[in-house]
Amino acid sequence: VDHFLGQLLEALKKRAIPELHKLYEDTYNKLTSDLYSNKKWPQADAVKEQVSDEPLFLILYKELYYRHIYARLSVSLEDRRGSWENYCKLLDLIISDLESGELSMLLPAQWLWDMTDEFVYHYQTFCMMRGKAIKAQKENDVAFFRENPDVWKTTTVLTYLHRLVRASKV
């Protein structure tokens, strides 16, 4: 795993799209199947200590980390908040890059598409879970929603999507 993360960091620094594509599509999925089929990837803090504290690398690692949780494991409220916070950082960076015309990162088109798709999916599952929790009057969950009103807030999600479309000139 450390080798994969080191390769990912280097490919990001070199802006090596074919290498990033292979790491994202093949190596990540193989490692997930072989080592993390029913458990979480290492916490971002451990990756920060062992591999790099480079902000873009950590944002992208967390995107993969949370995507894995949503796809294969039980998603906690803390995971939902963590994925929201990370997507906000990621989308702010992407939108800023598109608006300025100076790209701080280059990623394979498939990964960019998957990020957008996952952003919408995480929002959708949050809304469904929130609705069920409120209907069932789960006190701990309802308290979380009250304490975290901005997590996956519909108007903010839509604002991000509109800003992304506007900045990308799609």
C-alpha cells in the first residue's frame, strides 16, 4: 500500500495522466479487493505521517478512502461529515483552478467523472438516511443533523454543481 501511495504521489507531482489512470483504475481496485474488501483503508493521518502531507495528495486520498467506505462498508455519520468536508475542499480547488485557468492538478477524465458522480451519490444517500432517521426518530442521528446543518445541505450541493458547470463551461 505504501508503494501504491508513493506512486500516486509521484504521478500527481509529474502530472502523468496515463500513470494516474492505471493507478486509479487498476492498482487501487486490486489492492482494495486483495487487502481491504471488508475493512477501511488506512486513516488519512497515518498516510500523512508515512507518505506525505501534501494537501492535494491527501484530498485525493480521502476521496478514494470515503468512496471505498460508501461502496463496501457501513457508513457512519462521521464518515458522511468527513466525505462532505473533503468534497468541499476538492470542489473548491477544482472550481478555483477552472476559473483561474491555472490547473494545480491534472487527473484522468474517468476519475474526474467518478468524483462528480460520487459527490451526487453521497448527497443522495445522506438525504435518504436523514429522512429515515427523522421518521424513525433516532435521537442520536437527529441530534447530529441539528449540530451539523451544513453537512450535505441541498442548496450548497446545488451551488457546487452549478459553479462546476459554469467554471468548466460545459
